Amino acid sequence: MEKMWAGRFEKALNKEADDFNSSIHFDSRMYKQDIIGSIVHAKMLGDKGIISEDEKALIIKTLGVILEDIESGKLSIDMNAEDIHMFIESELTKRIGDTGKKLHTARSRNDQVALDIRLYLADECEEIGKLICNLIKAIKDKAEENTDAIMPGYTHLQRAQPITFAHHILTYAYMLKRDHDRIYDAVIRMLSQCPIGSCALAGTTYNTDREWEAKRLGFEGISLNSIDGVSDRDFALELLSDFAIIMMHLSRFSEEIILWSSWEFKFVELDDSFTTGSSIMPQKKNSDMAELVRGKTGRVYGDLMALLTTLKGLPLAYNKDMQEDKEAIFDAVDTVKKCLSIFAPMVASMKTKKENMYKAAGEGFINATDLADYLVKKGLPFRSAYKIVGEIVGYSIKNGYVLENLPLEKYKEFDKLFDEDLYNEISLETCVNKRISSGSTGPESVKAQIDNITEFLNEKDIH
């Protein structure tokens, strides 16, 4: 395919250099956005009298047919083209001759690609937002099934205080809710300034209507500096940062699922359809999907660092280095979508082992804080109560007791305030149920959390 810029050159581009320069293999996914942007641009050119009404109509009609042909499979994208923009323009010119060559009036590939990638990412972010909501729903549903499942809560990976499984996994619902909001906010910023009409870097001599074109493409306004319009990739960095945070949250959740499903914990059992076996150990049931999500987190981190590094030393305005933005952001988009798509059904099909959770909660003195609170309610300062309970725990460990079966007589040796009612106060059920502060593991709080997440999902039409 002849290069659109070939007039300046006497020799053809070296084949290896051509392949190295080409971006069609990864930017071809933006064909729809490129055609949509071109249709709106043609309409603007016609409305402003820069091209005739007949030319406008022919270009718009033909671009629509090209889009239909690509999506139906009638037209295959030529992977020998330099990029998707040149392919679409070349196909248009092939079909309608010189009229097709007028489409590129008052724009450059610099502002064209800056537009296309924004439109593409906006579409992908809408899909990612739905996938996040689907995972939040799976978590919410699992929480509703386990409001009575008492387990040990951990700090430093040490058993700390009794909580419910519902309370624990709802944490991830709130992490993901913030992820959803960050993506939404990033898209608003991304679509606040339309770059088209910035041209190569200096604008155009034609009497264009950038504001109209921006509105028709779904933007709030236009980039007010044409150099910024073609050289800005902040939006891609912001989304990559958001994607990295999403993956970090998924990786943390994966790590817990991996631990919970191990024989050492056995708090959950993953469905067979989301696990694999060993080639030589027939007893193994590996949480490979969760492990892969954990592993792919580093991949998205790498995409973010790659683009940050690419941009850090670039002078204004456009440089060919910026072609590297697409592979990084596209890879991150694909990875996040795959991980979210696999995570929701994995959580939904995951079985909880309530008996094992409860047994683990009965060990490790996780009701020690509640025992201290018992003394505080009897009038002892908290620090004094804390010291006494620490001594009780130390004695119990040495002598093979837990707090629930240490005799009352021994309790009274540590402090006379102890009475028969202490055993009810430190039962796991009481420890959970008496947590009445907002956001706590108490039943009313967990119900409020579930209701809050349900309201969020209803707003997003996820049922």
C-alpha cells in the first residue's frame, strides 16, 4: 500500500523498517472509533463549506458502508497498512476516488489518533465498569449467604478479633466500588477536552467548528491548546493507574482466596471449574485462576511503568515514541477485563466452610479484647484491663487453656471483678453481635453495608 506521505521521498521504506514503524497490528481495534470520528469530521467540513454537500454525503455514506463491511467480515483490514487511520482513508479513496482524499482536510494523524484512543478507551471503560459491578454483585450475594459465618479477623496475618465472613468480603466490594468511581471520573476528564482540530500541533487555517465536532463526539469541550491536544497522554496514564489499583485489589482478594482454599485454612472451596490439578500429585486442587490474577497484576503495573517511562523525556509536541501508548493501554484493558470476567463467577461458585471458620475463630484468643472490655465496663481503666488480660492469655497458653474454659476461680486470682457473666461476654456470638458501631462486623452494620452496596448496584442496573 502506497504511503500517504510518500510524495516527499524518493525511495521506498525498508521492509523491516516499515514493519517496525507500522502500528496496524495493534491499533486496528480502533477501526470503529476512527470511522465514527471521520464521519463527524466530514459532516463538520461540509457544514462549514470546506467541502461540498455532495462530497460530505458521499464520504459519510461510504464510511458507513466500510464500517458495515468490516463488522460483517466482508472487508478485512489490511495488515500491510501503516495504521488503521491510513487503512480507512485508503479504502475510502479506493471506493470514491479523489473525494475521499478531502476527508483529511483540517486534521492530522496526530489529533486523529489522540481522538480515536479516547473514544476507544471510553467504550472499553464502560464495559470494565459493568464487569466491576458484576464482581461486586457476586461479593454482595456471597456476603448475604454468610452473615452468620463467624471467622477470625486478622492483622499481621495473626488471628485478631472475631468477625463475620460477610463483613470480611464486603471490604472488597467497597474497594471495587471506589475502583468503579475512579474509572468513571477518569473518563469524565478524558472526554472533557476533544483534541480533533489541533491538527499536527499548530491548528489549521480553515474556518472549522471544533466545538460542534467535540459535542457530536461526546466531549464536554475542546483542548484549548493545540500542542497539548496532540501531546497529552495524561488520560492514558490515569487509566493505567486506575487499572493498576483494580489489579492490586484483585490480587489481594486472590491471595486470601488462595490461603482460604488451602488445607491449612479450608475456609472456602473453589468450584472444580475454576481450579486445576497436578500432573503427578492426584490429590491436588490448585487455585490457578486466583494465582493467575495475582500474577497478571505485575503485568498491568509494567504497562503503567512502560508508558510513564516512554513519556518522561519527550519534548513537545508529537513524537513517534507516543505510538507506544497503545500497546501498553490495550494490554492493560485486555488484562483487567479478563481478570474481572473470571473473578465474578469464581466468587459466585465458591463454597464457604462455616464450621472450619468457626473452629479457627475459637482458637488464638481472638476474644481477648472483649475480655478487657468486660473489665472496663466494671470500672477498670482500659490499660489496666489490657495488662490483666495479657497476663491471663500468657497463663492460658502455658497451661493449655483458652479463655472460654479457664475456670472462674483462676480468673478471680487475676482480678475480683470477674464473675460468671464473663463467659457469655466472651462467646464468639456475643463478640460479633455486640459490635454496634457503624461499619463494624455487627449484624445491623453488615446489613447496612449490604443495603448500601445493593443500592449502588441498583443505580447501575445490576440485579
